[in-house]
Amino acid sequence: MSVESDIAIDVRGLTKSFGAKKVVDNFTLQVARGNIQGFLGPNGSGKTTTIRMLCGLLTPDSGEGKCLGYDIRRQQEEIKRYVGYMTQGFSLYRDLTIRENLEFVARVYGLEAPEDAAQGALERLGLVARADQLAGELSGGWKQRLSLGACILPGPSLLLLDEPTAGVDPKARRDFWDEIHHLATQGLTVLVSTHYMDEAERCHQIAYIANGRLLASGTIPEIIAGAHLSTWVVTGEGLDALSSELKHLPGVDIVARFGAALHVGGHDEAAMERIARRYSAEGVHRWKRDEPSLEDVFIDLMTRAGPDQ
């Protein structure tokens, strides 16, 4: 396998259009080997197209870069050999058992002793007791575990996971992420797209994309600090009416309901302090200054990005 410093993914200016629609626009990202890179953004933001360019299934219209030291334009077959790609939908055979699916994948990759390779994957992911169950009968969480087992069967150096836990129950999501972290401790690099904030917070670094453009990238503290967002938590009665009122005030950039509280934030700190003092003085609601959460920052990024064009 090609070796190039400690960088697993290094792409610059990736752009991809389908017809007149630019789906990915000047995307740049660098991911260190052994890291878990979160990839976030609304539906239709270009995440899947970007992942497909990284794993050699699509060729960018412009831009350049490497995965595992291989050129994403000229060495796509080499990339496919060392990258495991897990799609959003379940892509294995529903009318085969778990064991049969894994043995089939092992044979496709030309692994020696496919039965032994499949047995190892069964044991690794806790699938032994279900080995003879049809894949089509599995719940969402078990299907994803099987998909991950098939993905890592040939021993890839990089995993590209496209919303792997969408529609999976919370316990299955936790178990899946425990396995991802275990793989990372063994040196495997992972890029994973997700809509869940708790999953994003388990990544070493995250990147946020909207309308095909990268809006933020770095560690969670770096992204929160870089947002320069002044945030207040508001509690009390009549929050729905207050929310509608605040959204139209100059200086307020986000108003979001979190359970029994509103998160109100803006980039103009002085304006936000004036608004907080004014409404606090009315005595109806309690305003408390707080550090912005990752979700606050993403709501702000989505708002500023505007609707998809």
C-alpha cells in the first residue's frame, strides 16, 4: 500500500456537478491516519457525492487529492482495494444468512480460507449466535453490524461510512460506535457522515458541509470557538410566542427550542446583551448566558448557508 506521511485523506478543491447543478463546490479536507472524521450537513448537501469521489466511484470535475497516498483521479482501482465503503442502504443479500453473506464477500475479495475469514468476522462483531439467520430478517442495528463486518473483512486501511446508523435504535448506535473507536485504536482511519450530534461529539474532528461547500472543519472546541456565537438559554412561560418575536430582532441569528428552553444566539455580542437585559427586566423569562453547543453552531451554519440552490 502507498504510504505518504501520516495523512489518510488529502483533497483540495473537489468540485462535482450533475447537469447544471453543482453538488460539491471547491471541497478541501485533510484527515490524519487513525482519526475518526465526522462529516455533517443537511440532506442534499453533497456528503454522499464527496464520499463517492473519495473512494474512487466518482471522478471530480476539478480539484485534486489523494486517499492513502493514491491519486483520486488516476489510481481509483488502488483506492478501492484499501478502502471499505458502507452505503446508506443495506446492500448485502437478504436471502442469504449472515455467514453466507460474509463468506461470499470473502470470496469476492479473493481472501484465503473464506470460511475462516467469515468466522473471524462473526466472532469479532458478536454475530455468532445469529450466523445462520437470514440477513433480511435482521433488525436495522444487526443489519448495520453485518454491513460493517463485510466492510472490514478484507482488512481496509480507511473506512468511508455514509450515515451508517440512520434509523437504528440508540443502543445499537452506541454499540456500533464502540466498535468504530476500537477499530481506530488499531490504526484504521474512519470518515463517517451522521445527523446525530452525540455521534459527532465522538469524532476526533468534524467537517460541516452545506450546499456543497465546506463551512467549518476542525475539532469541536475549534469549531465552537470559530463560530463567535454569543448564546443565551431562556426559560419560562410562553416560549413559542417569545421565539416568534425574537426571530425578527436585529442581532439575533438563531432561536431554537431545546426541550423546555430556548437557545438564543447571535454574532453581535453587545446586541445580544442588550436584548437579554431588556427581556430579563420584564421578569417573565429567565435569561442565562451559556457556552454555545455544537448544535447551536450547526443551526447557525445552516441558517447562514441558506436554502439549497
